[in-house]
Amino acid sequence: MKKVIYYLYIFVSAIGCSGDLSFSTKELIAAKDLKGLKTQKENKLKTLNAIKMELNQINTAISDLDPSEKLALISMFEVQPENFDHFIEVQANIKTRQNVLIYPESSGTLRKVYVEEGQKVKKGKLLAQIDDAGLKNQLEQLQIQAQLAKTTYERTQRLWDQNIGSEMQLLQAKANYESQLKSIAQLKKQLQRTQILAPFSGTIDEIVANTGANLLPGQTPVLRIVNLHKMYAEASVPERHLRQVKKGTSASVSIPMLDQEYPTTIRQTGNFINPINRSFRVETPLPNLDEMIKPNLSCKLKINDYSNPRALMIPLRIIKENAHGQKYIYKLKPNGKDQVYLTEQTFIQLGKKSSDKVEVLQGIQASDLLVDEGATIVENNQRVKNIQ
């Protein structure tokens, strides 16, 4: 290495002494001589390129004459196309539309509860009974009266068919009978309101009211029923992802508390942008066969917004950046025997990234060799040695 510095010093001194520049760089800057500065820059670049060529020749000669030359040790990898899936990750919440706190439709005393907490029930099962306050007795009386009205109507109809009696008597008998039927139907609906039935199949999660409690319609909760099989995850996605996130887009739901991740798809996207946080709503179904997933659990929704089956991926750790914000890496070109290579600074254009890798859109090709370990210490046009 000392020999390289020595020869380089002699070469630069020789160029400096043989130059025909009549003004120094400082003098040109002070004089604001643009033409002179451009000429000076052009000459300096020529000098620098000549130095680099000379340095490469010196390095090659040293490698031939000095087998014990110490080279920077690096590791490398070969760029190969691979499948790359990029995900948008947003905070989500687990919900179910079959989670209902049941209120009575009729006022009265809670007479009996037919289920227990934790019990599974089917849709339509009788869950509780409210005191009917004599509605059953009224119904029985109406049914007796309706039977009499029916008999009267039928007999009046037969007499009318024989041209006996007046049409008014027939109409009155018919109206009385139909009125009794409507009164019975209305009373039956009132009686149905005293019965609390399961609106869907599920599990009795909590019994709120006690037997004997006075219930008020829409105010006094009786019990809660939950179905844990029809769960879904809901999240708000920033509006900038509106083009990528559509119905049918692949996704997954990660639940940290259960240490589980469930594959799913977007089944619904909102048609409204929230003006407060500039986001839209998405919904994904969530399987829950073991019923371990509970409503309101926190989770993360990962939405697949980009896929490339032949992406050129490189580790984030090997990427460097210059003062202008340009990203670059070092390619490797063979430069002798025994795994010796010459580095080449290459500027690249990056795409989407994962946790530890990023896709390169321009700058490299498949089968290129890149510096891996040691990328932070090497420089351009430097001879390095690959360690297996």
C-alpha cells in the first residue's frame, strides 16, 4: 500500500509541475471567471481519470508481484428474482353484528328466565317470559266470542242463501266475526311481546335482569346473546391507498394477544372518506372455529397492495446514500484469482420495501454480484476479496 501512495504522489506532482495553467483555482474564483473555472474543472477531471487508470494499473501490478497484498474482506451475494408481496399494515378492531343486548318489548314483571349464562341456543328459542297481566284470559274470552260470531255468521249466511232474513243482518254478522278475528290477532301480538326469543343462534353471554324485576320497553336490559362464528375485522385505511385496496384484495389479520395470524380477503370497502382522518372503512371476514376470538380484541390488518413474482430484492443494510440523497450499492467485477473483485459504485432506484429488504427497480439485473458484509467500509474501484 505504501508503494501505491508513493507512485501516486510522484504522478500527481509530475502533472502539477507540467501543467500550463497560468491561474490557480482561488484566483479564478476570486475573479469570477466562469469560462476559466469550467476549463479548470475539465482539466481536473481529466487528471483524476488519469490517476484512477494509473492506480488500477499499479494495483494490478502489485497483485501480480505481491501475493501477500492485504485486501478488504467482504461477503457477496448474487441477485436472483424472487416473489415479493408488500402489505399495508393498519390497526383494526374485531367485531360481530350478532352481539345483542336484548330489551323487552312489553312492560311487566320478569316471571322466568329459561336459559343460563354460557348456554348455546338456537334462533327462536324462548329465553324469558314476562308476566302477561291477564292477556291470556282475555285471549281465551275473545276466542269464545269469535267462535260465537262465526256460528252466527254461518247461520245467517245459510238463511240468506234460502232468501230468509235481510242483507243487513248478514253484513253485521260478517263484520262482527271479522272484528273478533282482528282482535284475536292483535292480542296474540301483545302476548308474543311478553316472550323474549333468541333473535339468532348463539351463546347467552350475560343475564342482566333478575326474576321478579319490573321491565320497561327499550330501557331495562334482560340478557346478552353473542354469536362468535360470524366475526369480522374493521379498519380505517388512509385514502392514498384507495386504488390498491379493493373488494377481494388478499389480507391477513394478526392478533397479538393470541399470537395468531389468519388469512382473509377484503369483503367490503367504504364509499365514504372520513373528513377528520382522511380514511375509508374496510371490512374482512374472520374465521373463529375455536371461538377464541372475542369482539373488540385489538388486531392488525395487513393488506396486500402490491405483488411481483420476479422482484429484485436486496438487503436494506447494504444501501448507502450520498450528500445529494442518491442511493447506491457496490457491484463486484472479477479482478484476478482467488475470489478477488473490483468494486463499482452503482446508483439505484428503489421501490417498495419489507422489514429487511427493498425492491430495486433500476440499476441492477439478475445474476449481478453485490457487496454484502463490508458494504459500509469499501469504496469505489477498490480491490476486495470475497470470503465464503
